[in-house]
Amino acid sequence: MSFSDSLQYIQFYPTLRCNLSCTFCFNRGIESAKDISTKDFVKIISILAAIGVGEIDILGGEPTLHSDLSQIVDLICKQNLKVLISSNGFNVQLLKKLSEPCVKENIQIGISLNYDPPSKELHEYIIKYKPLLKSVFSKKQAIPEHAMQYLRLPDIRYYLLFMDTVDKDDLKAALSFPEFFQRIVSLKNNHKNVEAVFCSGFIPDIQRYPVLRHVRCPAGTTKLTIMPDGSVYPCYLFARHNNFLLGNILYDNFTRIWKNPVLNFFRKFEKNNCINPNCELFSSCHGGCPAVSLLVSGDIAAPDPRCVRYR
């Protein structure tokens, strides 16, 4: 598999620091690392541009805690790459700067709205700049009550994230994928601007990424994850496991990283291993997220534990 044909985007962590400690955070358990230096990022972005990556998704931690985030974003835009920044809305002044019209066509900002209402400053930012809005969809809530007001705003897109589970305790709050899928369909009947976000290890997004039809999931196929120290993993949920470390983009040849045999598992799909063939999504599903299977059950090839327990 050639990266020029399949690799579409990078999940990039400029920092792992965060000002919050959300119970549902998918980064729990990842070892801390120093923030990336701008010098190192210059090298990384030049490599990614050269191999044809089209988009950088900036995650965290809280990205706005990085002292040079504006410069990092400028470097991405100068390479004519798109950038999506996921933030909890902590640093509204910086978000305003990044949202200015002169650069907005290459930049999208996503604001997470979960259990706490936004500050007055963040509320005013949402009204004016209309960023992407996101919430984690769990048993406790779908769209938070305080966020319902934004659904009526023109040009607002609201993304509901299927909850990642990094340990068995998380399963208590998580829906099964079929239940999540059905509730999204119901919500969309009333709110046309609602969209679902979930691993294509369930239902592959073959309209945007045709290659996903024939692979287990996007990890190591349409995406890779790069941590602040330059280490590369198939996706962010594997950053806890050293045996899924593919190499370091600052020191290792990228072709060597891309051809790491660890990725062979993700790049083939034979059948859905779910034990519930009566599920209405069974024929379309690729078995769920293998990273969640590994984190919760210890077996990367096991069916997604968020669904198995509902059988």
C-alpha cells in the first residue's frame, strides 16, 4: 500500500498538557512528553507536505496551551495543507486570532461542549465565528442542554462523537454502536446539522476514502498519529503501547515507518468477527475499533466490547 494513494491526514499532538481532566478523555494513560519545538515541527511539516498529506488534525491535551500554536498553524497553512484544531475553548483570544477571515479557508476549529456550560466569552465566540461544535455521546447525554441553543444558528455543524473506551469501567457509560447509530438517525430527523463521528472500523467512510472498503480500519491506512516527540503510531489510541510504535518521523525514513509490519493487521479485512450476526449493521460493519478491543479486552482482533456486551 502506497502512502501517496491512501494517507490522507495526520492526527498531531503538539502538546499533551491540558487544563481539564475529563473522565471520558481518550488520552488517559498516555505517558507525558515535552511539547514539540517549532524547530522540530518545521521538519515534520516539510516531510508531510512532501509525501502528499492533505490535512493535519491538531489534538491534545489542549492545543492552545502550546506557546507556539499560532506559528505551528501558520507553518501548516504555508504548505497549503488544511488544519483542524480541536479545543475545549480555554483560550478564546487565541481561537479568535486563528479564526480571522484571512486564514479561515484553510482552518477549522472544533470546540468541545460537554458537561459544563461555556463561559460568556466562549459563547460570544461561538455566536460570531460559528466553529464546529462537538460533544461526546454517552449514556448520560447526547447534546448537552446548554448547547441546544446553538443548533438553531445558521451554518453551525454539530458533531456527536461515539465514546471511546480505554478501560472496562468506561463501558458503563458507553452505548453500543447500533444504539448510537439509531439515536443519531433519530436526532438528524429534527436537526439536519447533526453529524456522527465514529471509527470507520464500524461503517467505513468509503465515499470520502474508498480504500477503507478493503481494510480493517483507518489506522495506518488513511491516517497516522504523531506525538509531541515525533513518535508515530497507527492512531492515537495505540499511543499507550510501545509495540505499536512505528518509528520517529524526526529520525526515521518515512517509507520505513509506512512499511512497518505492525500495520499489516489494519490493512486487510476478511470478515466481521462480531458474535451478533443478527445486528442490522452486521453486513456493513468491519467489527468496530481494534484499539478499543485491545485496550478493554487485551485482544486487537476481538469484537468491539461496546457491542459484544449487548448481545
